[in-house]
Amino acid sequence: MIELLELGWRGHRHLLSMDQFSRKDVEDILFFSRKLAPYSGEGAVFSYLMGRWLKPLFFETSTRTLDRHTSAIQTMGGGYNTPLNPENSTMNDKQEKEMDIVIDAAQSSDILAIRHPKSGSVSEFAKVIDNLKNNKARIISCGDGPNEHPTQTLLDFYTVMEGLGTLDSLIWLIVGDLEYGRTVHSLVKGITKFSNNMVVGFPVGGLQLPQQYRPDGYKEFDLAMLPKIIGNVDFNSKIVLYATRVQAEKIARKRDRLYDAYDKEAKQKIQSDIYQEFRYQITPGILDVAPHQTKLLHPLPRGDEISDEIFLSHDTKISPIKQMRYGIQVTMAYLALFSGLEERLHEPEKYLIKQPVRFKS
Ligand code: NCD
């Protein structure tokens, strides 16, 4: 018997932007992520995506986002094809066109997880795939240049729900590189789907949130004001303090057209100078005066904006390590949803082919 599954989820074949989701969509993704949580990272295997292949196409580097996709697809019973390594691919020595690499991947894989340094590029690839005959591949955007990184927002939201129990009536203090940080752009788009939130930006060194991403009522202050503002909000408020890395490589590219042609050492030097120029840190003093229901999030990678001491501390206000862990179940959920398996996600136990293994602690 041939099974008929929906291509994509709720009218969207691909996952490209936070714009495509309603509040209910986001809530449902988080709901199914929570259902899968007991199995994530626990050695469980489901039959949900058995026979399905994921192709990681990272035209730009990645650590966590790549790993959570390969872990998630395997936990769901599928497999993944060799992740693209641009330096080691036919793009490098045979000038193969990126588009052809994407089309090729769409022949051998069901889901393409794509990250690319150019804004809008992932949507362009999606249009190409849509025009192919008899092709069923779905694209998950893992970041398009400085534009958006929607799946990071989903796991950021999951972390906030776990920590504060709601995505309404929160104060969001967003710190760092608001201009080039794509996780911030998807985050603010996502926040506007919920009610009664206040979004305040603290850009470092003039890296302000571009106009097109600004939500209604958005305010921006000098970073020096952060301790005063966080120390003076109502002590019963729920706060998300969202710190971000300065996107040194993107700033360098903007400042110097030749940047990509430099050798590794020269690039690292340019980047360190930019990090120094825009250096900031979330100090213990800021966290001390913050209301008790404050959660510090960071999409990672981090520079000096969060010290090792704070990062590794067990203080309940510190969430970046939790964000990393939650990433897997959220990824499992949207991979299954975009594969047309929503109905089946209600009963994970039924589709479990290998029980989780837990260690005694
Ligand atoms: C981010 C990205 O790639 O946009 N990383 C991630 O996926 N968690 C953040 C960054 O690079 O600063």
C-alpha cells in the first residue's frame, strides 16, 4: 500500500522564515517538542523518518545547528548524507554552481538543511526546488546571511517556555550585534506573534536593529544603560536577556571586499580586532540586580560576552547550555512535522523502535 503524506506542514512546503508561522503553529511545534523530550539524547530511535534522508548543505560553517540536525534525523529513524564541506567540494576546484549542488541534493535526500552567507538565498533555492518536476525535497533554513535563522528561534522559545512558562507578557532585553545577528531578526519576528511583550534593544557600537525587523513599540538604549534598566524593572517581571556575538566575519566582509580572499591567519586577525572594537560583557553585577525570573540566553557561539564562569555556573538564570540540549527535540519535532507526520506525533510511544537508555546518576 502506498502512503500519502502532506508535503510540508500547514501549507508551507519549506521552513524558511518565522513569518510563515502563526502563534498556534509555534505553540504546536513546542508542544510536540515537549512530547519528544523524554527521548532526545537518550539513545532512543523512532520509526517516524525511517528511509528518509537529510542532506546538510552548509555553505557557511556550523557546529550546533549541523549536529542537532544529524542527531535529530537519526533519532527519528532516518539517515543523513555527507554534509557539504565547501572547501572540499566541487564548488572549490571545479567551480560547480551552488544551485546544481542543491538540485543534486534534492534528488538523493528528502530534507535539505541549508545555511548560506547571503540573505534571501535559501528562499531562492526553495523556488528552484519547487520548479523541479516530481521532486519532494523540503528545505529547512539554517540561516541565510544576516537575515534570519528561524529554527534557532524555535529552540530559543522552547528554552523560554521551559524557564518562564510563557511567551506572553515578557520583557525581552536583546544585547549585542542587532544589525547582523540573524538569530535576533527571527526572534523579534517570533515575539510579535505573542501578546503584551516589550522588546528593548541594547546594540553594541551602533550595530542597531534594522528598521524592517523592528516590532511595534520597540525601544533601543545605549548598552551602558543595561544595568540601570534591568535593575529598575518591577522585581516580579519575567525577563529574557538575550545576548549575541558580534558577527565579526560579516562586518569584515562589509568593510573589506577582499576579506574572503585572505588567508586564515589574516582573517582571524581582522576578526579579533573587530571583537575588540565591539567588546562587551554580561557581568555578574548585571545578573545580580536582574529580577529573579530572568533567563540569560545566547544562541552561541560566544565570544567574551559571557565569561566561562557565568556560562558554566549552575545559577538558574543561566540558560545557554539548556538551549543547546533542547535543540535536539525541537529539531526532531519540526523534521517530523514537515514530513507530514503531525498526527503520529501525538503518540511517540507507538513509533518507538528502540527504547531510550538512561544512565544511573
Ligand atoms: C548563530 C548563527 O549561525 O546565526 N549560531 C547558531 O546557529 N546558533 C549565531 C552566531 O553565529 O552568532
